[in-house]
Amino acid sequence: MKKLFIFAAAVLMLAACTNKNAYTVSGTIAVAQDGDTIAIAVPQSRSLETIAETVVKDGKYEFKGETDTCQMAYLTVAGRPHMIFFLEPGNIKADIKEGGDNLALGTLNNNRYEAFNSTIDGIFEDYPKWNERLQADDVTEAEQAEIEAKMREAHDKADEAVKASVVENADCAFGLFLLQQYSYNFEADELAPILDEFVKNFPTNETVLKTKENNDKVLATTVGKKFIDFEMANMAGGMSKLSDFVKQNKVTLVDFWASWCGPCRQEMPNVKAAYEKYGAKGFGIVGVSLDRDEESWKKGVADLGMAWPQISDLKYWDCEGAALYGVRAIPATVLIDQEGTIVARNLRGEKLAEKLDEILK
């Protein structure tokens, strides 16, 4: 279940307790030959910066150095990341194996990271077997339903484990790593007190402060709050306000999407079905695109058959409307009644239809 991710360099940098702390990173490596170069690389914006190199000898490697930070890092061969670990003072044993089942131990953050991975791996241990059985020609409907129930249960257990780990590790670099990875797993009101703890422990950390700022925006636009108006260019070349649509409809769905977003395209048939079923009853939609290219935006609208109004500032993830509502992943939706009150967020598929049935009955 381990995955490699590249983050901004400032994400996991922490103030050190002392200066000039020594570290050793050593272990075996099965994905390189003797004489090959292995490197420690750290995230810099959207790339990796090599900070140390050594040569593989007898299937082993060793780094020695000093660091006054604790930082997420990668062990790379020929520029390719092979494992994540936490570069911090102490003796770190990191073995790189064939198949990616890697292990780094010896210091606080690395030990906690491996314990977390072990827990998640244990939860999903039977997942490959379940998947294989689902693909079998002789699988029965009853067996399929049973396996799918087990899969849902595994995902629920993993979600609980992730949330518990974020709370338990709010005092360390590994906790910051988890926060950036899994803040989406929390509801805004659930995340708020956790972020307060991170802010207390890391008052200047950019990731913590940005996550809190975004969560505060979600809290300000949660169910029961009044919508926040914004204005963007429409497809005719003029300007339209969100309020223009809210006052026209009994209920308006603000659909944050983009032509490049695969999940958005997959969800669009459900949105279209809702529009066709409830449009005559006072349901309206306004699409807010996070595209950055006008032609791609308009082509996406045409290809997907989106017959409702569209607006965009073509600012990609810097979309001002999305920022006001704390949108950090798409598709995302906000449902607003004619009085301007937010009645739901992030409804998809049948849940959207159920809510519209309730409102427009």
C-alpha cells in the first residue's frame, strides 16, 4: 500500500532541537548493482533535489551526514524514487527490496511511519484475493455481494485507522505527512480541533496554516450557512454572478469541475440525469470550471452535453470561486436554495436525486 508522493519542500521541514545532529542511513538494496549511485533526494516544489549520493557496494549502501531538520525524503536510483523515509538525526536502517516492500526503522518518525503502513497493509491483506475472485467467471451474485461488503468494511477500517493516526501523530513530521495526505478524510467540523493541535505544535508550518485556512473556508460555507457570491466570465464573453442563478431557481447546484478531470466526466451523467428530471421543477445548475484553457473548457462542455450555464476564471487550482468554498478536490458541489442558504455539499449520484426529491416534492 505504500505510494510515492512529491510535495513542496516546505511541507515537512521542522525546527530542530539542536544544530549539527548526525544521521546515518544505511541498508541493503536489491534494485541496483554494485557501483550504481544511490541518492537521498528531498522535495523542491514539483521536483526532487539530490542532497547526498553514495555508491552501492556488495549490495549495500551507507550515508553519513548532519541535519538540523526532520524532513520527508526519498532514496533514489538513477533519479527514480524507490522509497520514502524521514531524514532526521539518528541511525536509520532502510532496506530497498524487489517489489517495493521496503522498510525504514530506527528513529521516531520512521518507526511511526512503518507502524502505520503495517496497520493499513494488514487491513487490505485479502484485497488482491477478493479482487481476483470478483473477476472469476463462476462468481455468484451472492458471493459478489459478500465480497463487496468485505471491501467496504476494509475501507471503513482503513479510514478509521488513518484518522486515529493523524490525531496520534500531531506532534511530529510523520503527522504532518499524514495531515497533507488525508485531511480530505475528515469532515470540516471534525478536522477543526485536530488542526488546532497541529497549529499549537507547528505554528509556522505552511502546510498546517494552509490546511487550517482552507478548512475555515469550508466551515464558513457548510450546510446552513449563507452562500458567498462571486463573479466570473461566462461562455458568451460576459460576466455572471453566482447570485444571478441562485435567485432564478428554487435550488441551484454549483458544480466545480474541469474538462481534464476524469472523475468529473464520470459523474457528469448523474448530473445530467438530475437536470433532465428536476429542471422543470425549479432545479438549476451552474458549472464552475477549473480549466485554464478556454478552448478545452468549451470543448469539454460540448463533449459532455452540459446544457446549463458555465462560468470560469480559467485559473486552474487558483480558481477564486473554488477558493471561497474551500474546494481542494473535484468534482465538488454546493447546493443552494432560493433564499441563499446552503442545503448540502458534495452530493453525487443517487444522493443528489434523493435530496432534490426532498426539496422539490
